[in-house]
Amino acid sequence: MPRPAGPFRGAPQRRSRALLPTLIVLGVLIASYVLIVSFWTDRLWFQSVDFTQVFTTQLVTRSGLFVVFGLLMAASVVVNGMVAYRVRPRYRPMSVEQQSLDRYRDAIDPVRTWVLTAAAVLLAIMAGASAAGQWQTFLLWRNGGEFGQNDAQFGVDLGFFAFDYPWWRYVVSYGFAVVVLGLVVAAITHYIYGGIRLQTAGQKVSPATTAHLSVLIGLFVLLKAVAYWLDRYALVMKDNERFTGASYTDVNAVLPAKTILVFVATICAILFFVNVWQRSWTLPGIGLGLLVLSAVLLGGLWPFLVQQFQVRPSEASREAPYIERNIEATRSAYGIEDVATSEYRATTDVSEGQLAEDSATIPGIRLMDPIVIPPAFQQLQQVRGFYSFSDPLDVDRYNVADPDTGVVSERDMVVAVREVDADGIPAEQRNWINEHTVYTHGFGVVAAYGNTRESDGAPTFAEEDIPTEGVLGEYEPRIYFGENSPGYSIVGAPDGTDPVEYDIPEDPETGGERRNTYDGEGGVPIGSFWNRLLYATRFQEANFLLSDRINDESRLLYDRNPRQRVEKVAPWLTVDVNPFPAVVDGRVVWILDGYTTLNSLPYSQRVSLSEATSDSRTARPALAAQPDDFINYVRNSVKATVDAYDGTVTLYAWDDTDPVLQAWMNAFPDSVKPRSDIPTPLMDHLRYPEDLFKLQRNMLEQYHVTDASTFYGGQDRWVVPADPASNIDVKQPPYYQSIQMPETDAAVYSLTTTYTPRGRPNLAAFMAVNADARSEGYGQLQILRLPSNTQIDGPGQVANDFESNADVAQELTLLRSGDAEAQLGNLLTLPVGGGLLYVQPVYVARATGEAAYPLLRRVLVQFGDSIGFDDTLQGALDQIFEGEAGVETDEDGGIVEETPPGGEETPPTDEESPTPSETPTGTPTQPADLTAALQDIEQAWADAREAQAAGDWAAYGEALERLDAAIAAAQDISGETGAGGDTSGG
């Protein structure tokens, strides 16, 4: 039969033509809905933390920059395209080139407006997005003031470099983009429509095209003149081979060259503008050639000659004034200009009672390493498998009353909060309801004294268990906001509704499991259908609409990490990577430090923030690292808190003299509270921030030197030593500890570090900062510089001494035998007894098994060349100082030997541990057969090391076999005599 004619034949074509517009409309609607979801949910979050102004200011600023700069770009494209089209030549000489272009003109003419509009819109979006990304630069420009200090080269207030220069630099670069893209659009249009005829005989460029292109090229060259002017200021911020800032060559060659080039470029631009009427490329071409030649000769050759023939022959003296500028600016920018440096003539000799004057420091030495003992917290205080603790733990201090005397004293503690961990929920119970509505919060603070331990080596807890018990008093124990909180939780219910949130396993009143209903103000209300729809889209979860667990009183908790919350409400801050919890006035709060930073301060040394703050803890990685940004100015301008129950974020102006903080407070009024509003209970826990101290110690590796010639020579450079407790080559972290510095009256909560000379392992200096925010001396950096003619071992050498000491090696070998594993804790350095005392705890844990956790079994100490090794700090100190250190620690007795958790049981010990020998490295009396076995271990180990050094691998293997046999014999003997005393020598 014949195919039907008429409308049926054309219907598929009409449907296909309608499909594309339909898909475009649907795409636009979906994209618009996604944008609305992102915008509105962000607004709700900021409203929930009472920082709506921050959201509004960001939105208005970004939108304004996007629109203004996007429209400017679009206008440039459209205007240049239209002008080029309107001035096209009416007559085009016939040529092969023009015949080829006729086909393009015929194709483009019907859609010319659409093509130009599409190009303008695309480029406008790109330009607007770029400008919106500069919102912080814009706000600093609008709100920044003065520093009240001028730079060394131009005599301009530092506020120009901090606030104005970055914005004007961006505006100029944006101007280049506008002009270049406009020039490209104009040139293409002129070529297509015959204004530019590359292959046609006669005139190559029409007069109208010449005028148009001359204006655009003139604008480009004029912008280049402005760029040359700004380049002059950039010299004091450039990175040279040795330092940041303008060098002798920059000041005496590059700077004059840039100034001359400003005038040359301006004249060249004028020639192009004049060409609008003259319409000849001769003079503009000569001007452009002169500019290029000047740039090569003045900007390249002249500085090269000055550097080679004036600077290099006497570089130290030529660069000295500029190095001095760099030293002064750097020390000021990083807050290290007032470091108190003193010579510390450390002794290596020991005598009885030598530590008698250090009674404020020795008892507080922290033996509980927050990096090593998290498994002990997990095993002893986890209570249920779905709880977890942060790793590493944190160090804080609390006032604690002595139970016997009632005397209140400040005690250093290792602290953590018990957070809920969704990964610990049994697999059969893992579902959306349990993960997001039942297991919603952690419970309680766990704290252990830093300087004591139980008889088996476990931490001595000052606050523990569920419900919490201890010395921290009454407080709200529920942790809804923490470092390991679930991605989101839905909490809250109307009055009278049965609670569903898991609270504690055993209620003291009923003995059964207790449930709870959140009654705080934190989170976003999601009772309305609209909010539920928004968050169902955001989290791609239909249960927001379907589940009956969501009711009119439901609140959604998300973005719960304390650091994330502070960064969100204060995006202009760089936040310290290590928040820590504290019990403050009946609440658990997270305390964070915020920094204001710059990258444009004259002469201040520029460093990588990530590299300068990295150490063995960030390398594990146990802590998140800072972003890899480059900075040359930092201030700890803000102290922040995040309430662990309701998520309230509070910002306090800590350094209200900081001009950068003042600029941000102008941009976001009322977002930062004055320092006077900090409550006293919170002030008790504020401390000197860790990342700032790392930055400062990094800068002081070089900038402890204030003499330009010494700095240039580099002969007095320090380095932060590698962490001897780590198996990779990374910096030793700084340590919080309460110490009494020489020639001071009392112990102060401090943050400490050590330095070694570059290329040498011995100790060069010890540095501490007063970290107690309540102290008048808070923030005072103090360096104890060791004389170069005294050999004091550095941390690496001390660690080697410990391992290579025969008696210590024997005991460590026994501790590491079988299924046990010895872990070395933080190696602390303390300036006591007129010298340097090293203290390192030694932990033992089962090498395998989920129940394994470390127990403090021994303490290693070294003073000068003397080493002590005992199960208590007191015993180890007494070994060194001729039987009497002169100070009493807070420890209660020695270790009661038990197999590390997870190991097999051994017969209990009935006798007391042997009395430590008065010999610094001596060991208690052993049974004869065990002594012989230990001697065999020592001899085999010595033979193995000697064979290894000589490269005799056959003898090395034979010595290792004898070592294994001797260790096995010692283990057998130790098992037989276990009931008679501590046969491991401790």
C-alpha cells in the first residue's frame, strides 16, 4: 500500500526539532534547582549558627564581582565584535583569499548575533567566576587600613602592600584579559569581513580596521605601563636566591629599568592612540620596537651586567643592607623580633641531689605520650565498640585538689572525648535509621594524668567511664559535635515522644540501657516539607521524605567537625590543625586557634605553610596538614570555641592590634567578639598555638641570626632534629609540658622544641614559649643557646645512646622478645640541673591482636653521658644522680610485672622489685644462669655489629643465630624464675 502522505511524514522531524529545546529547558531547570538547593541549605546552616551576615556578605560580594566583571568582559566582546562588523569594508577586492572567506561569511551572517552573544556569555561567565574568586582580596582592599609602619625601600605604609597591591594587581591582569580577548574578537571579525587581507595585493589593513586595532593595542601597551609601575613594588616581595625582597641588583638596576619602561610604554601607547587619526603603522611600530628593545636591554641585560660585575665580586657587602631589611621584616612579620636569647652553659657532670632546685619541673614530666597511648584509651575507656577517641590525644591542664591534703594544684593531663563512630556499629545493625537517628552522639571526656600511671603501666585516669566519674566536676557530657562525628544526624522530637537516641549502656537508676532526645538549639530545623526536600536532594537520600523518624521538631546536624565549622563561619582565617576539648563552665567546648596571614609583605621571608608546620604527627598522618599556601606574615588573631553539644561557634579577637584582623572585622561586623568577653574559665585553658610555634621555630632556624654577614655566610644555621621515635625522617614535634626555665621563679605551661646545628647531630639550642594565656609572659619566646665548645647530645644521639648502651639494649631486647613489642614514647628535653635532661618513656604491647594496647613499663633518662633505665622516673633519675636526684616525683611505686594485654599469663610476682643500682646504667642482681644468658646476648649482639661493620656476612649470620639462641635461653630461664622477682632487670 502507498505510504501515507501529509502531516504524518513530517511529524518525526517536528518531534526531533522540539526535543532539543525541551532538553535545554529541562537542563536549565535542573541546574537552577541544584543551585537553589546549594544556596538555600547553606543559608539555613549559617542561620543555625547565627552567622547569616557572613553568608550574606560573601554572597553579595561574590555576586557583585561576578556581575560587574562578567558584564565588562561581555561588553568588551560585544562592542569590539559590533564595531569590527560595522566598519567592515563595503568593497573587497577579488582574490582567492576573499573567495574562500565568502563561504564563511555566508555561513556566519544568519547566526552572527547568536555566535557573538554565545561567545560573550561564555567569556563573561569565565571572567565573572574568576573575579568572584577574588572576593577576599576585594574585601581587604575595601576594608583595609594602615599598619603604621613604612617599608624600607619606598617609604610606603605596609597597608598598601597588604590590602591595595594584590587588588590592583588583579585588576590590571583582568584588564589585560579584557583587552586581549577584545582584540582577538576584533581581529577575527575584521579578517572574516575583509578588514584584514593577508594574502590580497595592495592595502593589507583597511583604515577603519587600523583605527580600531590601534585603540586596542594602545590600551594593551598602556596597561603594560601600569604593570611596569606595579612591578616596581613587586620587587620588595620577590623571592631571590638567598632571601625574599629586593636585592642590590633589583634596587640599582631593575627598579630604574622598570621606571624607564613605564615612560617608554606610555609614549608607545600614545603613538598607537594618535594612529587612530594618522592610520599608519610606522610610528606605532617604531614605538613598539623601542619598547621591546628597552625591555630586553634595560630589563634583562643591564641587571645581568650589574649582577655579574658589581655584585658577585663582593656580594656579601653589596647585599648586607638588603639582608638586614629581610631579617628585620621577617622577624617582625612572624612575631619573633622579641625572642629572649641567653647563653646556657650546660654541664654534663652529675652529682648527688643535683635536681633539688627543679622541684617545680621534675614531678610534672609527662610520661604519657598522646601519640602512643590512644590504643590504651580505646581499650580501657571505649566501653562500646561504636565509640572512638581522636588520634593523637590532646594535652591540657586542670586544677585538681589532692585527695589527702585538699591542696589544689594544676596538673597536666592527656585528654580526649568519647565520640560516636559509625564504623563501630555491628554490621547487622547498620542501616539508615541506626546510623543517622540512633547513634547520634558520643559521651563524656576521658582524661589521664600526664605524669603518673597504674601499677601495670596503664594510664591513671582523672576522668573516666560512662556515666563520667572523676575530678572535672559536673558538665554536659553528650558530644554531638566533634572531630569524628558522623556526616549527619537527625535529632529532636516533640515532648512526650519516646527517646530513640542511644545515650549510655547502663542507667545508674534502672540498670538498663538509656535513650535520650536532643533538646539543644544546634542544627537546622527540618520539620517543614520544603526543608526536607532540600536536604533529601543535598544528601541524595529519600528517607528525608519517607521516614517517620523525622517530625516537626527534628533538627539536622551536619558539618560537625570543629575546624570545619570555624573555617566556614570565618573563611578568612587559617585554623590550627589541632583543636582540643576542654570542660569549661559545665560544657565541653572545642578550642581552636585562628591565624590571619598575608603573602605580600615587603622583605618578609616567604615560606610554605604546609612545609613549615609539618612534623612526625602530620606525616603519619595523625593530624590534617595545613594547605600548601605560601605566606610571609602570620598572627594568632582569633581564639575560637565550638560547643560540643549545640555546635555554637564563638570567635574572640585575641590580637586586636592586628591590622588584618581589623580589616576583616570591618568586612564582617559583629562576627568577632572583643577579647574582654572571654570568660575566665575559658581563659584557664587557652594556650599558645602549635602551628604558630612551628612556623616560628622554622623561621628561627635562620633568623635567630641578626647579623647580615653571618646570615649571608650561613655558618650559624640550625635545624629542627628528626623525631627519633619515628621510623621516617620527619621533624620532631613540639611538646606541651610544664617546666621552670633557668632563672625563673615558677614552672609555666610551655611549648618546647630543640635545635641542632645544620649538618651536625649535637644540640645547638633549646627553645620554649610561655603557653599559659593567663600569664603576663604569655607568648614570650626564650632560647637557651648552648656554647659551641660544649658537646651536648642532640635527640638523635640520645636515641642512639639508649639503643647502643649494653645494659639498656639487653632489657629492650627482652621487652621486645616473644609476642611483645616495645614502643618508644616522646623524647622530652628539659633544662634542669644546670644541664639538659632527656626523658623517654618505654611502652610494651602485644605485637598482634585487637586487644593489644601499650603499657608504660620503663623510663629512660640521660644527663650528660649518664643513662638511667628503670620502671619509674624516680628510679631512673636516682640511678644517674648517685642514688639521690634531690627531687621526688609523683609516682606511686614501681611496675608490677604482668604480661602485656593479649599475652599469655605468667605466675604472679610475690616479691618486690629489686632496688635500682646506684650505677647509672646498672641492672639489679640476676640469678646466675640468667646473668650468663644475658651476657651471651650481649656478646652475640656485639659480634653481630662488628661483623656487619666489617662486611663479614657469614660471621654476621652466625652471630645472629647465637643471639636468637641466647634470647630463647633467657626467656626459658625468665619463665622458670618468674615467681621469684622481676627477671627482666627492671
